[in-house]
Amino acid sequence: DGWAGFGHSPSPTAERHGEAVRLTVDADAEGSPVIEVPASELRRLLTRAEREVAAFVQQAALWSARQLPDRAEEVSRAIGRALTLPAAGAA
């Protein structure tokens, strides 16, 4: 059990309640939308999202190598930073 905030406005939070996680869009707003999902399902969804973002970064690297060969590595690193992926562009 516990919670995490994400440090920006709106004020999204994730709270663990036993085997469930409650995701709130804006904890500071009354009536804010809330999603409750089993922790195991959230882990699965986050793992899938991470794989899909990594695949996108790889495709962007291939595209930039074709379209911007002199700047491909720089573009790939910038995309990785924007998506907060460690070592993006190292492929």
C-alpha cells in the first residue's frame, strides 16, 4: 500500500490498495476521473507500453538514418530523451 504523485499539474496519482491500483487524473479536483485496475494487470499494461515505445524509437531511428543520415544519431537520442528511455538511439 502507498501512493505516488507525478509532480505536475494536473495532479495525477497512483495509489496501491491491496491488489488494486487506483489511478486518479487530478487528485486536487473533486470528481476527477479514477481508474482502478489490478496491480498485476497494470504491470502487464505498462510492460506492453514500454515495449511499444521502444519499438517506436527503433523505427524512428531507422527512418532518421534514411531521411537524415548526418543527424540520425542525434535525432534518435532526442526522441529517446523526450520519451525518457535510457540509452535510446544506441541501436
